Amino acid sequence: MPSTKKKVDTAAKKQVFNKKTKKNSAEEWREVEDQVMRYKKQFQDGATAEEIADAQKAAEELLQRFYPLFKKYLVLIKSDQIDFKDSEMKRFVLNFIGDEKLKIALRRKNTGRSNKCAMIAYRFNFICSSYGKLPEDEILLDLQTLFLVLAKRYKQMGKSFCGYLYNTYCYEVARFIKKHTEDPSNLDYKKHEYEDYMRTTDSNIAEIGVMDRLFENSIGIPDMTWISGQNCSEAFEPLTPLERKIIIQYYLEDYNDRQIAERFDLHINTINQKRRQAVEKIADALGVDHSLIKRNRKSGKRSVAC
């Protein structure tokens, strides 16, 4: 008779993969294990160029293989259609439910159809109406990023990667979404026009003080006076206020061009163009050759597979 631990691990693997697979399950699980270990090699000291290239290929293979898993989360987050027969989805939704009675109902093996199910769906709808409003490709990128984080963190200690993924992925995604929704700037409140905050006359200097507190944080991100050009060094003086804000969000706050475009209701190509123009202005002020400017950064969502 298999041990309880083996039973749990096998059940986890079945949750991750479609049961109707042409390959032998054990063979497929071994392939996944091999792909994960190939992906991890790029983070080892002294990794060769060949190992790094192979790691990138392994990452692509893993993301393609686990696309059904990402799709399942994507559908839930975008539509709030909870499958109460799916134990993993129930554990995921449980992270966003505060009512103890609803938690008990979710933990039951057969949640069934009841008023509690409707109440659970109603509570979870907040996630769909906040984080779920992001474009599908943004959410998919987040889900893939979190997956690769777990792949990097994984260690072979008696449990397969599939078992490890089943036991951790839903909580990793839930923590990420909670962090997103806890940021007031991510919620769909009434937005003021950006240009309203660019006026720095004496009549609204008190309002600027309020905005300073919004833009400042513990790592010293430049405040509103810097954005409006009052406390800039010579290198940043040529920049427009919008260019300064784009520079802050991209390089200090780790937003990507698409996210910045959504915040300012501008096209992503406009943001990309303005960011590059801003960097070139700074380079000109510092006497730096444009050919030496790096075109991307090793942080933020777009650098996930680096």
C-alpha cells in the first residue's frame, strides 16, 4: 500500500495535469522535473552561455506545458466563475474570504449549491472587479512570473515539483493579488487629470504638499517638487513633468510601459517613445554616447524570463 505522502503527491500531480494525457504520467512528471532543473541552472555560479540559453528554452517549455493551469486561474480572476468541485480553486478563493462560516463551507469536500456559494462568489467578485480588470496578457504575465519564481525556489527534497506547485502556487498568486489590491492607486477610483498637478503657482502650493506625501516613499522616490522641475539637477532640467514621472515609474517603481500607459490613458508606444527621449536628454546633459544606453532593465514584469 502506498504511503499517505505518496498518495498526496500523486493527487497533486493529477490536479496539475489533464488526466487524459497521451504520455505515461510518470514519464511526463520526469520531463517536468528535468525542465525545472534545466531552468534553475542559469542561476548557478559559473553558468555557461549554453546553460543559460538552455535554461531560457526550458522556461518556454514549462510555460507552454502549464498554460492550462494559468488559463484556469485567468478565467476565474476575470469572470469569478468558481468551480466548487476544484479543490485548488477553493483553496485559492479561501484566501480572500474573511467570514468564518463561509470558510467552513469552502473547506468542505462537497460545498454544493447553496446561498453560501452565492455569498462566496459575491465576496470574491471584488478581486475580479479590481485586479481582474487588468488586460488578460498582464494577468497571464503575472501568473507566469509567479510560476517561474516557484521553479527557481524549488529544491528536490523528496517531493516532486508538481506536488510542490500544487501546494504553493495558489497561495503565491493570492499573496500577489492581495498586495496589488492593497495599493489604493490600483483601485478604480475617480482619477484627476495629470496636468492638474503640474501647476505650481502660489495658489495651490498647499495642494502640492499633499501630493508630495503621495509620491514620496521610504526609498526616496522624488516628490512632486522634483516632478514639476523645482528641485532638479542640471541633467534632469530638460525633461518635461510627464517625462520625469515616467522615469520614476519605470526605473524606481518597476512599472512597465503598458502599466504606465494605462495610468495616463496614453498609448503604450507613446510611453515607450517618451521614456526613450527622456533617457536620451539625460544622456546628452551628462555627455554620454547614446549607443551606450541600455535599452531595458533587469527588473519589473517585462524582465521575467531573464
